Amino acid sequence: MAWNEPGGNNNDPWKNRGGKEQGPPDLDDVFKNLFGKFGKSGGNGGGSGKSLGGIGAGILVGLLVVIWFISGFYTIREAERGVVLRFGEYYQQVEPGLRWAPTFVDTVIPVDVQSIRDQSSSGSMLTEDENVVSVQMEMQFRVVDPYRWTFAVESPEQSLSQSLDSAIRYVVGHSKMDDVLTDGREVTRQRVWEELQGIIEPYNMGVSIIDMNFRDARPPEQVKDAFDDAIAAQEDQQRFIREAEAYAREIEPRARGQVNRMNEEAQAYKEQVTLEAQGEVARFNELLPQYERAPQVTRERIYLETMEEVLSSTSKIMVDSKGGNNMMYLPLDKIMERQQSTTKARSRNTLEGLQAPVTDAEGRSRNSSPTSGLRGDSYREGR
């Protein structure tokens, strides 16, 4: 029979006397009753009650100590350094690895000192020549001193962002629009870097600037097309200059080689002309005494030698007869051609005769070789 059925004599499992319907007992009441029992046993049970209460308190205290000790272990990663604060004051800096610090006494702040962080800034700025440009720059930095990074300023990230904005606006405000948009961008980037270094140096924030990137610089939208054309023209100019330099580097060695060759040829020609002139002078010096002894004979001999040298390469000769007005022409070229054709015909006939079979009176063939007869004659003559 269920406890709440009629006739069940109100057998309430929660021992609710008085017939009132109540829920489960409160946990606070359970713990109060438990600690009350420990107190009563310690006060009325004599020595055994006191030892039981001491053991329970010792176990509780030991458990709390173990939990406190275990909670003190922490790990510093390889790329980090730990800044330890003891009661809120800087105590020391720890290296990577497994470490232990007393809980509620030391506070450890891990700081990444190897990762490269970036900070960007952008905005519309007024240049020195009163033109508006939109500039976007990005800075890359790394933490080198965890203690200074943590305590030098209240918010290092925000301080760096404000310093970057200030440096960019100062440099752009002291530069002309063409320098910022075209060929002066590298100079502007370097000036922003130097200005930022000068701003953050007094704060000693424990950071090192790695690089500064000029991401974009644009003119107002109303004149953007014109500036794009100007930038494209400057890029074409630089490209043409590089192509011309490459062409010059290709042509120059070839031209130097031609110059050296012409110099060598000129030197050789100079030496040749000098030697020929010296030979002519030597020949003249040899002819001069002979001419002085016999001028007429020497003059005719020189004339004949000269004519022989001139006419040796021609096939036409003109002969002037003495005492007459007629000049005889000897066509030596025709005579030589006729002589050559006759010689060829004779050679061809001789070759055909040698190749034809010849028989003697007995019908035996003779040796047609021209050398066989010579050998026979030589044998008959005893040679």
C-alpha cells in the first residue's frame, strides 16, 4: 500500500509529522546538522570525540593545502616570457618551461616576445601644398622587453596606434602631394619610420619596429583618373630607362670589341705602310748610284720593268710601229682561248685512241697502256 493512499496511516518517507505536505530537506540544514554532530561529539564525548573532530579538520586543511599547491603550477611557452608579480609588485621574469608560483601570492603575466605583430593606420590627411590624400600604412613590431611592455604605459597597443597616426600625419603634412603619391613614397615611408621611433623612444615601451609598409596612397576620387595616368606614365618612364640600360649593356661590349679590332687593323696597316715605304726608300737608295753612273740605261730598265709589271696581268697588247701612224693590236686573249681549245681537243682524241683495242698482225691485242711501251723500250735498251 502506498504511503499516501487512504488508510496508510500517513507513512511519510520524509517523516513529516503533523500531516503537512513538504518537499525534500534543504542542503543547508543537512550541513548544519552534520557540523552540529561534530561539535556535540567533541564537547560531550571526551577524548575520543576531540580526536575525531581534530582528524576531520586536519583532513580538510590538508586537502586545501594540496589543492593550493597543485593550482600553483603553470607553463610558459617557448615564444613567451613570464612577468611575475608578488602581491601586485614586480618580482622577476621567468623563462619558458613548467613553473610553480604560490597561488594568491604571485601573479604571472605571459608575454609573447617572438611573434611579429602588426599595427595599421589609415585616414585622409592634408599635405603641405593643401591637397587631401588618403594614406594607409602598416607597422610590424616585436616585443623585446616584457617588463617594459607590461608596465611602461597603461595600454601599449593603443599607445602604438596613436603614435603611428601622429607620425603619419606629421610626415604627410610636411610633404607635397606628388611626393606622397608617386616617386617619393619610399622617402615618405622612411621618414614615418624615423618619426615613429622618435615618438616612442621616450616612453621606453620595450618594442622594436621591424618594418614599415606603405600599403596605399590615393588622391581624391575627383582627380583619381588623372593621377592614375600620371603614375602609369612614370612607370613607363622607369621601364623605358631600364630597357635602355639593358640595351646599353648589350651594345657596349660589342662596340668595344669593334673598336679594339679597328685599332689592331689600323696598327697593322700602319706597320705595313711603314715597312713598304722603308723598302721603297731602300730600293731608291740602291738605284741612285746606278742612275748616276748610267742615267739612260737605268731609265730604260726601270721603264721596262714597270711595263712588264703592269702588262703582266692583261691579255691585250698594243704595238706601236716606228715611223708609222698605225698601231697593231694583238688579241692575246683570243689566241690563248684558241690554243686552250686545241689542246683540249688533242687530249680528248689521245684518250679515245688509248681506250680503243689495238691488235697486231697475229690478231693478239697489244697493251694500250702508255707506260707498257716505255717499259718494253727500256727493257730492250737494257735499262
